[in-house]
Amino acid sequence: MTTLHIKNGHLIDPANGIDGLQDLFIADGKVLAVGSAPAGFKADTTFDAAGLVVSPGLVDLSARLREPGYEYKATLESELQAALQGGVTSLVCPPDTDPVLDEPGLVEMLKYRAKTQNKAHVHPLGALTMGLKGKSLTEMAELTEAGCIGFAQAEEPIEDTTVLLRAMQYANTFGYTVWLRPQDPHIGRGGIAHSGPLASRLGLSGVPVMSETIALHTIFELMRASRARVHLCRISSAAGLELIRAAKAEGLPVTCDVGVHHVHLTDADIGFFDPNARVTPPFRSQRDRDAIRAGLFDGTVDAMCSDHTPVDDDEKLLPFGEASPGATGLELLLSLALKWADDYALEQPQAGARSLARAVAKVTSDAARVAGIPAGSLAVGEAADICVFDPAARWTVSSASLASQGKHTPFLGYELSGIVKATIVAGQVAFQR
């Protein structure tokens, strides 16, 4: 069995309330001890993490790996390598592949392909309805046996509310989580930017905030009827967050995440029709963005995800309205989470000391809790999935610096803090810079 000693690092493990200088001892792919070495421990490898932060590996709640079906945009190999470079050791992938993940065989094949890569752990979401068409339910029990951790519609809203109610009742019977991105099937359909003065000036069709809030009202009514557990994906508006805050206060079993790009950008970042800023849901107003940032801090927003959606040049380098929505994010998740922490420390000095640990929690233990997967914790006996990073080191986002096959992000040219020095998966150093 291989043993590893990570010494002199600043250990941040929010799941276990650790935030300070602690050594980590690893054997047989698991955490053996924290703090001082167990009797007779001999390390095969010693990793000096002086000046670095040692945290659980990142858990990403939405990363499209583009397999099966869209290998021309990205491959499992390229995207799982990008995950390692970004310190991500567990990721959840939506079911909107081609074919859609609505059959156990497809899920098993994806899990098997991912396993042979020996990289990050892949946790697929199964389709809630066959072909994501919103008509008939999938065999959720069989898909769960094949390895699905929840059920989603990706970007395809269910038009027939009865079908959504039945799906939620079925999921509740078996204790499955339904992952929904709240969007009305009709309002804002075909829209490409946030409805507001900017979209009007640019002549872009809009997606109003009420597309999100109407869907949330519906989902919450169906939750009251079915008691199903729901995770809301990629909330984008202040009004949406207010409704979620109220639903949580009422005791509904709901969690939510935001895409990490939405934590920083607004519709103004479209600039002169920059197709890299074409994402779903669209970037909204500054008020919405500020509400997202505050919601992360007060706990209304449970987690940040990369919403990694690699798009190839042929589909991105087009006029804004024709460009495929999506941005690459796996390698930016850590840096953009740290940027949120830095901004917050400046804005809220009294909370600033805790902001780094808070940011790490949002992309590790909190995300793992939402997904219901055994990750995001470095307690003794847990899998040794670890990210070692330099929070102060700066890097410039460029196509050359990204391992992902998707080179498009609104952050191209930005200088960000936070460089991953090593990613450890099941006790093995899977990536080292």
C-alpha cells in the first residue's frame, strides 16, 4: 500500500471545522491521520505544502463532459484532465448527451469509460423523462442502480406540469433528488440575453427574470404536494433567490447552486456582442449578481459550480445570437471561488477572515452534501481526494493555459489568483504542476 505525508500545509477542511496548519497522513487511498503521524508510519512520498492550502478535492455540481455524442466538442479524456488541473476530484454530469442518459446501459458505459481514465470521479444524473422530451418517465430505480445520483431535465423544461408532478412523486417514493433548472417552457423561450435596457439597446431577444420565478412558484407548489427533494440548478436572479429563501424558511427540502460565472459577471459583460459571454441562463443585472454574492454568504445558495460547457470554435465564433451558449469552467472554478472570497473580505471586513474557508466549503463539502456523494471531507477513513493550491499565485486565463477542449470563457485575458499545485485522487498524485 502506498503512503503519503503532506506536511506544513494550511489545511482547510470545512466539513470537519479545520482551518489551520496541520499535516495529513494518507495510506491505502484513505486519510489515515490528521495532525500527528500514527505510530510506525513511514511515508513512501512526502509532499511539502509550505505556503500552500490543502483542501478536499473540489466537487463540481455541473460539468458537461460531452460524451457520448459530442466528442467533437470535447472528450472524457480532455475534460477529466481539465478537472484535475482545476483541482476537481468529483463531478456531476447532466444527462443531455447524445443519446440522452435515459437507459441504464448508457450510464454504465459512461461510468466504465470514466473509471478507466483513473482521473476524477464521475457522478451522472439520469434523465427525468425519456429523451428529455417531458412526456414519459424514465426507469429511475434502474438508472440509480446503474450509478445515477439524481434526475434532471438539463435545459429542457417539462411543459406538462402533470408529468413533472408524477416524476416528483415517484422520486419522493424512492428518496431520489430531482435536479431542475427553473425556467418557464414558454416565457423567454428563444431569448438570448437578460431582458432589460441593455438587451433592448443591442437588439437582442430577452429572457425575463419571471421565466425563472414563475417556474420556481410551480416547482414549490409541486414540492408541497409531493414532498420531493429538489435541487435547483443555476439560479440567476435576486427575485429567484428571495423565493428560495422563503421556501427554505418554510421547511421545503430544497437546495440550490449558482454558476461561478454568474457570481462575477452581468449583462454589461456582453460588451460588443462577445459570444464568449453567451451562456444559459443569461448574465443578469448588477442587482441580481450582488444578490447571488450575498446569497452565497448567508447560505441561501448552497454551492457554486463551474457549469462547464465546452463549445468548439465552429459553434462559438459566430454572431452573438447564433453562437452556442456555454463556457468552459472546470479550471476556473477554484480561482473564481477565491475571487468571490477576496471581494467579500474587502466588502465585509468583519467576515473577511472566514471568507477563504467559506469559499472552499461552497466547492467542496457543501456541494458534496447537495449531491449526496461521499466527498468533500478529509476526516480519518474518508477517501484521500485532495487539492493542494497556492491561493496567492496569479495566472492569466488563455486558450493555452486550459487543458479543456473548450477554450471559450468570458474570462479570457483576465488575471486570477489560485493555482492548483497538485490534485490527489484516492491517495495517488493524479496531477502535479
